[in-house]
Amino acid sequence: MSDDDTEFTGSNDVEGDDTHGFSTDFGDTELGDDEPKQGLFDDLLSGEPIFENKEVLRPSYTPHELPHRSDQINKMATILVAALRGETPSNILIYGKTGTGKTASAKFVSKELESTSQKYSVPCDVEYINCEVTDTQYRVLAQLANKFIEKNKERIDERIDSLEDLLEAVEEYEDGAAPSADGSEHFDYPDEFADASESDVSTGDDNRDTSSEFPVETEGYSDGDTAGESGATADGDAEPSHPLASTPFDSVTEIEDRIDSLEEDKDSFEDVPMTGWPTDRVYNVFFDAVDYDERVVVIMLDEIDKLVEKSGDDTLYNLSRMNSELENSRVSIIGISNDLKFTDFLDPRVKSSLGEEEIVFPPYDANQLRDILEHRSDVAFKDGALSEDVIPLCAAFAAQEHGDARRALDLLRTAGELAERSQAETIVEEHVRQAQDKIELDRVVEVVRTLPTQSKLVLFAIILLEKNGVHSINTGEVFNIYKRLCEEIDADVLTQRRVTDLISELDMLGIVNAVVVSKGRYGRTKEISLSVPLEETEAVLLSDSRLSDIDDIQPFVQARFEN
């Protein structure tokens, strides 16, 4: 219990009749009854759970197997295998509509790439950026810089630990410590230090002299010298070799100097704030962080079209041209987009370097969606929790909307949640249909909530007309009510032509249905009707702080009908 809870509990210990305004009449309640009370969640927990692991039905989950995407996965793997050879993989652009497995496949391949690189001791790092959230050049570079700074610090710490172990081994050897069980004292020195010693590593401090750091001392020994050090004694017993024999160092001083140098490197890295620095400074810090080690870096930019739409192609230009300046590392880019045409807006130089390889993910059909749902449901639900018609129905609903696997998984998960809330033992067709209605309503609520104020006013006008029994609403009627609503909240009044455009936008979003009809010699007009639930939509509109200021709209609506 927190201190606040303790203090509050203590305030209820009232002595005597001084109740300070609190009633002490508890009726027939027996204060001394120690039996546990039925809590708020006890009834909900009493039912048997349907889910075994709900997380596998969420979009963030990356499965161990992706049905019907082996061709795309294999193509990605054949491109990225160059990283395991120490070469720079070609940049990849991945296209496909929402829910076609683009991100899941790319993450799956990246995970395999990293695990294989560790297996063969090939330095390879993969970093994922969601450009729908991180949608400016500054944020992308800052996030990448901080991730690589963190990786560099971790690796520096590992190297310092290895060097300190080496110092300890030398100290024990010189103090005459007993040899190991096999009669030798061999220190397995990491090869990466020797590699680092031969390259001038940049950490942003151009004045640091790295040319004399830890020469490879093993070159100073011939085979005979080494054998002489660790060879047999006059008695024929093996002597333990010196701990430095298998390392680039020939003295404790050089090891200590190297530790100091690594500590300086670590201190030189400065985390980038999410705002406040010039963009070129952020880029330089990112560049130095990436180039600190010899490695292949794969940068995965999901929703890359959102980044281009918000910030232009400067980020892609900088990232795609980095390799010409990097000395130690190599960078490859994987771009993922729902928009097949976003490259039309790119600079030709960026387009040519970024789109070296293209992979298209086609929509799933109903049978493929059924396979995916069956594969996930085996892990997500307890045995016997699904009736036979649930998965085919979820697959059919999702296939109607351009084969969206994400929608199919959301349907199945929501149906399970609805069944669990009603304490049903199995998920049936009715739960799926309820889930479909709920998801559709949630989509409408989100779309309406994010509409601009002027579009909300136009939609509000249509709702008011429908509430007052007006059918086949025309544009002129909507415009008249819209003008009065603008006066109520002191908003600018748009022209009738612009209001007509806003009605067309609402029609494209599926919120209203607007059909152009001919009135003969009176010309043509739009007949408008609402396509979404009226009460729920009105509640979302009234949750807007500006529209909630409308005191009482009923009188002037009625007056408008009487005119």
C-alpha cells in the first residue's frame, strides 16, 4: 500500500461521536465479519477463459512462420545475405496494401539475419523506424543516432570487461598463480580489438591520434619463440603460456592505455535530444555513431511514404548517399509503403538509389486468410473454443476488404473478447458479426473524431436535418444549416461550392452517401443521406470542445423548416 493510501485509511479512524460530517449509520452491516466480499472482478474471473495467448492475434506480433509469403521472404533473404558476407546489400522497396504481411515479413527476415550474423560472428545491425510516428528528418536521424550510440556503449563496455579480465590474468600469472587444469593459462582475446586497432575510428573527435594504439604484438613472435615460451621444461612438464601471447599487447601499460582510450570513446558519445539541435549536427552524430564499428547496418523504414509526404526526400537522400563517405560500416535501406506511387514524388537520384530492388506483396484471398487464422488460432485459443464457421466467416469479411490479414485477425480477436465478456464457452458466428459491427463503428468514430472543424460542421448540419425528419437532403439545405452553426461557434463561413467539396470528401470516407440527381429544368443537385449510426456520430461531434459550445440548436432548426 502506498503512503497516500495509508494516510487515507488512517483518516477514517474516528474516535467518539465526532464524525466530522461522516455518517456512522451502517444499517445491518456487521463490521466484525471477516468473510471476503465478492469483488468487482470476481464474477468476471469466475468464467473459463477462452484465450490461451491473445497477443498472437495482435498486429505487433511477429510469428515464427508466415503462410503464403515464402516467395517474398526468400527474395528478401537472397538480397540481404550479402550482409553476412560483409558486403553492402541492395536497397529494397516493399509495396502492398494494408494487412498484406509486409512489415511482419520484413521483421521476420531481419530477425533471422541478426541471429545468423551472431552465429557466424559477422557484425550486422538492423534498426526499425515507424515513419507514421517518427515522421520528420530530425526525429528519424535522432532516433537512429541514439540507438547506435547505445549499441556502441554496450560494445565498449564488453571490450573493457574483456581487457580487465586480461589484466587480471596477467596479474595472476606474474604472481605465480597455479595453472589451469589442463596445464595452460590461455586468454581468448577477441579478434575485434585487433581489427579496431588497424583502423582510425571516428567518434566526433578529429584531433585524437589513434595511429599508435595497441600494435599487433603477435607479429613479433616467430613460431619458435612462441614454442619457447610455452614449451616443455627440462623435466618435460608443460609451462603455462603468458596471457598476452595470444593478444596484440606486449605490456600491461598498453592494455591500460587501451582501456582509457575506450573510456574516452564512450564519454565522447552524446545522446541527441528529440528537439533543439541543427539537423546537420544530428546527422553528423548519427554518422559517427554508425561508423564507429565495422559492420553492416540495415535501416527499415516502415510507412516510408508518410516520411516523404511530411518532410520530403532529404532523409532518404542522406541515407542512400552515406556509403560513399563511410569508412568502417555499410548502410542498406528497406522501405515499406502502402502507396505504390509515392516514388513519383522523389528526386530522380534518390529514386534510382533507393529502388534498387522492389518486392510487391499481393492481397490475400479468402483461402489464404483462412490458413493464417487457423495457424494463429492454434496458439491463441484453448482447445474447443472456436465453432467451425468462425474462421471462414472472419476470412470472408476480411477478403471483401482487399484481403487484409490485419482486419481478419482483429475480427477474430474482437469476437473472442465479446464471447469472453458474455461468459460464453465457445465463439460462434454471432460473435463474429457483432465484432464486425463494433470494428466498423470504431473506425467511424476515429474518422469523425479526426475530421477538420469545417467538415464536422457540415456533417453536423446533415445530422440535424435527418433528426428532424428531412429525407433526400440537398446541398442548399445543408448549406443553410451549416451557416447557422458557423454563427453559433463564431467560425468562418465557407462558400457553398466549398461546402459541396466537403460533402464529396465525407462521401469518399463513407460517412455520408451523396448521389447527384437531375431535377429537369431546375438543374442537378446532390441528394445526401447519412451512412453511419446517427446517435454515435452526433456524440463524437459533440465531444469536440468547439461544437459542444452550441447551447440549443433545436429552435433555429425548427424555425428554418417553418420558413
